[in-house]
Amino acid sequence: MTRDETAALRVLCERNMKYNNEVYVCYADYGSVDWIKLMTILQNIGVDWRDRKLNWNICNKQIAYVRIGVDLSTAYTIGRR
């Protein structure tokens, strides 16, 4: 789990704890997820649009670098292609 994912999970938990809602966590291989279906399900069960957008952005707009010693590679986009 990346720092961004950890921060997003914390925001989601804090937002839900504020209203005394239960929080369920599920880890998925996002490379094989049908995003339209996932977002539809989350909307149908009442997940707030901000939380859905946060999930989408974390999983689909990540950029990664590879560091070897002091050298840093070019940026690679990870997530949905």
C-alpha cells in the first residue's frame, strides 16, 4: 500500500467515524476491476461521490518512479490503461 493509498484510507475512515458509520475494507487487484461496475455498485450502496472519486484517483492516476542508488527513472503511470 502506498502513502497515498494509506492517506486515502485514513480520510475515508475519519469521515465515516465522524458520523458513527461502520467502515469495511476490501483489497482488490485493480488491474482486473471493471471500473464502471465498481463505481455503480459503490453508488448504489450509498458511497458518497467524494469517496468514490478519491478511490478512482488513487487507483487510476498514480505515477511511479524507480530509484536505484541516487538515480531516478522517468515517470511511469500505473493503474488503469
